[in-house]
Amino acid sequence: MNKKQETVKLRGVVFNIVHGSFVDGYGIRTTVFLKGCPLRCRWCCNPEGQKYEPELKYSENLCNGCMKCIPVCPEGALKAAETETGKKVVVDRALCTNCLQCVDACPQGALEQFGTYYTVDELFDIVRRDLRYYKSSGGGVTIGGGEATVQWEFAQAFLRKCKENFIHTAVDTCGFTVSEQAFNVLAEADLLLYDIKGMDNEGHIKNTGQSNELILSNLKRLDALGIPIIIRLPLIPGETDSDENIEETAQFLSTLRNLDRVDLMNYHEFGRAKYAQIGLDYTLALTPLTDERLSEIIGIFDKYAIKTQIGG
Ligand code: SF4
Ligand code: SF4
């Protein structure tokens, strides 16, 4: 099989496509979210992007208790239960294999899936529809996740397809690459949106499940390649918002030659509802930083002549 035939057969798992985004790089963008991530950030707002495979999404509020789904499940993972809002089905996640056979059985749309397979051409046909917006705004396509480089082969083929068609490309990454091939995806992007989730390694491991050493060294390597970089800095109260962490981050970033700006991502809980939909618990209960504290943080970056922006 030649390269072109391989690309035709290659499929990626996509869990969301956002059109008309202003927050994922320059101009108006279409952002494609690929499934799978090596990190488990405690504040993750896209928990449905963590697992590699498509998975069952259950919205209990949509269930009317018809129980049409129960006989369809080969694992016996769906059961009837009385809840505060009436009779509903419950999913036993310990038994569920994410076979997704129940999805079509539900007339209410309470059972859906996070994650759909696309070929490169199928995905490209979707993003090319927004071409006129990219052209008029200096925008393009952003690949995010999850961590886009986990599906490195698909991400690279899709990125190349966009570039061949003169579409500006950005990759939103946690910087934790699982292989050199995964790193090469980042190296081919026109713009990187790069997350820094803490300079203290112990804290980083506690909050994400992984060390920050590879992430920081990859950032240096990518900077040396001359790719423009926007840093995304999640500001998690009590975890990443201390003067010490901000100062250390600013010092580190001041050594980069291709840093455009730092986006300050204040704590939020927009992803909370999705945890329940995939059978996970959201464990944090924090209050976002005040405007005063954000101003102080901006002041620290100002000392290092680093441009900041609130939000992405
Ligand atoms: S088929 Fe849908 S609406 Fe009916 S019980 Fe199952 S999840 Fe609820
Ligand atoms: S995804 Fe498959 S195993 Fe899970 S509840 Fe639905 S039918 Fe059962």
C-alpha cells in the first residue's frame, strides 16, 4: 500500500468540532478535538477527551424511563432505578464496555457517544467549508484534544492536508509527547498553543499524573525550531496561582525566542456536567481568581516584558 492509500484508510477519533472559534489561535478558526490524553488534569474541562476510544455519554436529564435500552445491552450494564426526578435508567460503568449498541435504541437522545471515527478526507471536507472565514480573518484550523499528538499519525496527515491547501494550522498541546513521531506533529504546526501546568514537578505530578520535565524540554526544542508559541496557563487556586509559580514560569518563558503571549486561563467549572455523563466524579470545588489577583499576575509577567491576555 502506498502513502496515499494509507492516508485514505487512516481514521482518527474526533469528539468535537467547533466552528467559528476566536479562542484557539489567530483569526477565526475551526477547532477539531481528537480523543486520547496522557495527562489527567484535575481541572480538565474536556474529560470526554481523555480516553482513546469512543465512549458512552448518558444524559440522565433526557431519560424518560421508557427502558427500551435495557434489553439491548449485552453486558447487563443498564438498570432501572428510582431517582429524585422519577424512574430512570442507570449505567453500571464497571460493566459497560462502551460497545455503544444502546445508543440507537434510545428515542430520547439520552444515550449518545463521545467520539466518532473520521478519515482525513472526511474531516478535511468539514473544515474546508469555513475557508472563507479563515481567509477573511487570518484564521485557520486548530487541532486540540485530549492531546492531539496521541493520534500522531492521523493528526500529522490531517495537518499536512490542511497545509497543502494553504490553511494555517495550530496545535493545542499539553506538550507531553508519547513518541518522537508525536513530537514531529508539533514541529510541523504553524502555531502552537502550549499548556504549562506548573513549574514544581511534584505539584505537576499530583495535578496531572505526569512529570513536567518532558513538557518543558519539548517547549525549548520547539522554540528552537522558530514556531510561534502562545502559552496557556491554567490558573488553579491553591495549585498554580502562587507568586512563586508565576515568577518561575515567567522566568522560564523569558528565555524563549518565539513566545507570542501568555493566555491566562482562570479557573472555571464549565466541564463539570460532562463528568457525570461519562461516569466520573468532578472532585474540585474552587473559586475563580479575582480581577485584582489577575492584575497582580499580569504585573509579574510585565516585569519580564511578556505579553498576556486573559482567556484564550
Ligand atoms: S431508552 Fe433512553 S429514555 Fe428510555 S430508559 Fe433508556 S436512556 Fe432512558
Ligand atoms: S455502551 Fe454497550 S455495554 Fe455500555 S451500556 Fe450501552 S450497550 Fe451496554
